[in-house]
Amino acid sequence: MSLQSFFLNQYAKWKLKDMPEAQREQMTALVSKDPQLFKKIGEEIERRKKGGEGEMKASMEVMKKYRTELQALVQR
């Protein structure tokens, strides 16, 4: 396990503590496959939130934008 994976797992345990363990592991695995994509998604959501858009709406719109990339990750 690399240092990055270790910190990612620790962060996921803290941030996603209310999520069931299996789903948390699935999310961590997806982020590990392409961390740059998730960084880009997170930054875009933050930009939209700072622009006055609600968090849920911003998240949904950004996820729609990156739908094909996310589907490709799930299928890997």
C-alpha cells in the first residue's frame, strides 16, 4: 500500500464515516484509479458553490458533465 493510498483510506474513513464499509471501499477504489479526475470534479464543484450555486445542484451538474469518465472508471 502506498502512502497516498493509506492517506486516502484514512480520509475516506473520516469523511464517509456514515457510509457502509462496502460502499466506502468502493468509493476509495474509484478515487485510487484516477485521483486527478476526482480532484478536477471537486474543484469544479467548489467553484460553482462559491458562485452561489447550491451544493447538491453543483454536484449533480458536475457529475453529469463527467458521466462518461466516471462510467469508464466503474467498468475498469
